Amino acid sequence: MSEKWLSIIGIGEDGLKGLTPSARTLVDNAEILIGGARHLDMVPDDGRERRAWPSPISTLIPDIVDLRGKRVCVLATGDPMHFGVGTTLLRCIPVDEVNIIPGRSAFTMATARLGWTRHEVDCLTLHGRPLELLQAYLHPEARLLLLTDDGSTASKIAALLSRRGYGASKMTVLERMDAAEEKRVFGTAESWDTPQTNDFNTVAIECISGPKTQLFPRTPGLPDDAFASDGQLTKREVRAVTLSALAPTPGDLLWDIGAGCGSVAIEWMRQHPRNAAIAIERDLSRTQMIATNAAALGTPLLKTVTGDAAESLNDLPQPDAVFVGGGIGAPGLLEQCWTALAPGGRLVANVVTTEGERVLFEWQENRGGELRRLSIERAKQVGRLTGWRPAMTVTQYFGCKS
């Protein structure tokens, strides 16, 4: 314990009296206290050094690391390891040097007050994050808990739900839980009339769909009209097969090269909240379209790179999978992607031209992997009758790096 110079203590609205004896001892014995202004106000001023979090809080982390050797106590809201500052600190400080004592999290208290089963609820934070993240979690009968740090966020959530056809959804804002001034605000999204609440609160949502609700499941292969596009779009059926070949697993990073409107990268990220993707597209208007689609479909953290792939890839983090949807003819592109892939990484490339096929045939002949052709036909009106109209045949390459 003598080596553990940093303590991270979860504290609630009830302040010091809500701490366990061991947590209270660590607070009392600290030489330096760090936390938000409201947390520091919970500790009587006895002359010890105090540092309030700046914005962004990451700017203070190097200074905290430099305090090694002193007894430092960080006061955090609720559970520091659930969307909390504890996760940020442990990226720079070994856990062997840290005492972590969590308090009651906002999610735990909210589910207790609402009578919700915790493992059936999706929990996310909007602290310093785009509101559009919520879009990926919306489905009929979903129960959601959102941490917010802005008193106007509840009104923005209500507006978003109404636009998506979830106007009948029930909303509850829980403020200052466990304090004497604890308060709840109730309403529906379409009738929400509370423009401002306390800045730090928890918003609970019971999603209720309506006749105009837009349903976007996480299953690969969203409808083509879910994306704004100029025609450069991997069509629904081919996209589903492509995502299956790319095989996203939680926390994986995808490079989507020649991303078009970003459909593959967006669906990759929708598979799991920890998935990440970088869309590389040389057409500026399309990168703007990618950003629009990403926000609308709940993946606003999708990164975009504007430029030629061959010039852009060297500075990117190592991918777990690469999809080449355009630019296959660029000299050395497949070799560059294959070299960059992490062990076990997947390379998938789609082409519709004979020139593109030639590149894939040569690559497969030299490097192995699989080739397949995807042919889709859709029933279309032919005069007053119905006939089958084929889409362009897609040749797909798949390779896994041992």
C-alpha cells in the first residue's frame, strides 16, 4: 500500500458522510486534493493543496503524474471506472500505484429509482461527446440511461427522438441523486417543455415507436436509402456480405479505402460501440457526405481522411481489417494494405470492372486468399409486368493475414 500514492475516490451528492471508512481515511490523509469544483467544496478547507479540473481535464494529467511520491486523492463522481476519470488516469499510471474506491454510480441509482433491470439497459455518456451517438441505440422498447453535463441536453434529446419517430417515448431527468435537493422531471419527447435542467444529470428514456419511426437495426445491410449518396454506395446485399467477410469484433479498427458515402465504415462501427473506423476518400464532397451519414446513423466518431490512399495510409494506426472499395488500380495499394494489417487481420476488396478483376486475380495468385462473385437481381416493373434486372456483378477478394 505504501507504493500506492494516488487514490481515486467515488463520491456522491451526500459528500463525505457517504464514504466508507477506508475511503474517508484516504481523503483525510491526502496531501493534495484534485476534483471538480463541486467535489472539492464537499471537503472542508483545511489548508491542503487543491487543484480543480481544467477543461479539458487531460491537460492536468501530466501534472498529476509528476506528483508521484506525494499522497494525492482524486475525487470523482460515482464509479470512476465507468465513463469516469479513473479510466483516463490509468492510461498513464500503473494500477499497482493506485487505490480505487468506487461510489454508487448514477446508473446504479437510476435503475434502482426506476425499477429497471440493470443488464437490460444501455448506458452511455454524452459528457463531451456528440449527441448523435444516441442514434445507434434507438429501437422500439429500448431502455436507455445517458449521463449529461449540459442542462439543455434533455431538450435536444427530446427533439432528436421526435425527428426519428420516437416522440411518444417517456423521458425522466434525474438530478442530484442522493442529495436532499434530489429532483426528477418527467415527460414525453414530443411534449417536453423543460428547456433547462441542472447541468449534471441522468436522462432515462423508454423508447416508444410510432407509425413514422425509422428503424435501423444493427444487422449488416441497412437499406440503401438510409445513406445520402451520389451513387458511390456499396449496395445493401453486397454490403452485408462484405461486413461478414470483414468480421468485426469489439474494439477492432477498420480502414475503409475509397469510402464513397461511408456505408461500410458506418455499419462496421454500428456492430459494437468500441469499434472504430477511418474512412479514406479523395473527393472532398464525399467526405462531407460521410460525416453527415455518420451523424445520422449514430457513429459521429467515425474519422475521415481526405486524399489519395497511397499518400494517406502511412500515418494511420494499424488496422485489424481493410476494405478497398475504390482505387484498386493504384500501384502497390494492396501490398501497402497487407503490410499494414495486424496479424489475423482481414483484407477485403470489391471491384466491378475487368481491370479491377485483373488486379485481384494477380494478387490472389501470388498471395492466396479467396475470390467470389456476387450477382444480385431485383424485381422491377417492365411496362405493366414485372421482370428481373441484374445489378453489376461484384468480384470480391478475401484474405486473412496469418
